[in-house]
Amino acid sequence: MASTKHLLDPELLPLIDQAVDITLTDERVARERITPSFPKPPVGDAESVGVSRDEIIVAVSRGSDVRCLLYKPLAETEHQRPGYLHIHGGGYVFGTPEGSDAINLKICSELSVVIVSVDYRLAPEHPVPAPLDDCYAALAWLHDNAGELNVDVSRIGIGGESAGGGLAAALAIKARDENQYPICCQQLTYPMLDDRTGSSEHPGDPLVGEFVWTRHSNQYAWNAYLGDAPRAAPDVPARAASLAGLPPTWMHTVTLDLFRDENIDYANRLMAAGVHTELSVFPGACHGYQGVPDTDLVRRFVRDFMEALARGLSVN
């Protein structure tokens, strides 16, 4: 197949030129966690932007406790704040909350939002149901501690990117079905929603999935995540029979991402189910394009993301 490199925005070429070919296996995943091919960004100076960042431990009904990062504005207020449950990306096999520290500091500081970012258990060591159990426990904790946190329980949203977006979508379905912890909005950034994408039966458009997250990576990750579990919702959001009753949704994807079509399909299904849905599709970008931060595309994404989250959380 011919390369799609010519379709990339020129500002993103450094991301591709520095790319490391990673064929995922259990052994490679273990090595990458210890010695990643790309250095992890340092966490920011929370106090300098008026934020406290603390580690908390949340009890999980099935399994061990889960570590989370709690972000709170330092400024006092008489008014209740919104809450936001963040779920990091990493294909269900990589990642920590610290990897999303910069955007969570920005959200907390600029929108005055209390954030819980979940360090959910990772596959293949911890397949379904562990990751979603951890996220649901964190959502429960945010609701149950809303009084102490000065959080308005009617303004608690959820979101994430890639696998984190997939878990957020799964969490929205589970929360709808359990009907115990309401969610006011979901922010899904190129979410990982459908285990069929990239399989031999569903290879998809040949113009997507060349860079960063490939068909092989996707199939490895889904198999690691699902283990012996049924390929069904909520763990695979795209397999849900109905999307009715889900919270208002902001969906972002890009034209060269392997997830492009499953994201657009999911957004269309949300709209058809009567869910207030905004779909954003950027041209000329691939999965993980925010890895080249000083670009017009990333500046546009951050602006749109922040504006959409402010609307979703009813931030004035």
C-alpha cells in the first residue's frame, strides 16, 4: 500500500519522522512500561497555576484499590464547582494519569473544575472487567465526596482520549444502565470504541491507520483488554444495542486516524438516538498528533476542547 504521508499536515511530519516501529507483544508492552521509547513529559508546577494536585486511593468493589490524581483549584469560592472524571489513553495497555497532567492542570485552572484522573489497571495483566470497574469506582467516589469537594453533582462530566475515550464511553453506558451516578457530558477524543476495527473482517479504509496506532496494535490491544470476556457492551461501546439516554457528547477525531470511521459511526448513532452530539473532524492529522504541541492543529484542538468542556459542564 502506498504511504499516506503526503496527506499529513506538514507541521506533523516531525511526529512521523521520529516514530519508532513498535510491534506490540506482551513482552514488548512490559519493556515499554519500564523503558519507554519516548520520554514521559514531566508533571507541571500545579501551584504556579493555582491548583493543588494530590494522590488519592479509591476503593474498588472487585479487586484492589485504585490510585487517582485529584486536582482542585486553590482559590476559595462560595459556589459549587463542576467535576470531571478523566481517563488516560494508552491502548488499554499503557499510560498513567501523569501523562495527561498538562491538560488537567489547564482545565482545573482555567475552568475552575475539580478533576479526578484514574490510574486504572492495565491489560493484559488486568483485562475486563478491571479497567471499567476502576473507572466506575472513581466516578462513585467523585459523587460520594461531592459535598466535601464543593462539587455540583448535576455537573459531573467524564472524558478521555483514545483508550481513555473508549473507557469513558463504556462508563457512560454503565452509568446509564446502573442509574446511580448521573453524568452531564462526555468528552471523547478519538476514542477506541470497536474491537472489530483493523481485523481481517473489518480492515477499514486503507487511508487510515498508517501512523502511531496501527491495525496490528489495535487488534493486539483489544485482545489483551477483552481476554476471555464476551465482545459486548459496555466494554465494547460500539456493540451497544442502544445509545439512547447517554449524556451530551463532544466527539473529536481526525482524518488519518484508524478510529476515524468508528468515531463518526458512533457519533451518528448518538444523534440518531436523540443524544445532543457535536462531531469534530480535523483534516491532515493522525492518532496522537498532539505529540507535536506547537502547531496550529493542536492550538485549535485545545481551544475547541476547552470551549466544548465549558459548555458541557455549564461553566459561565
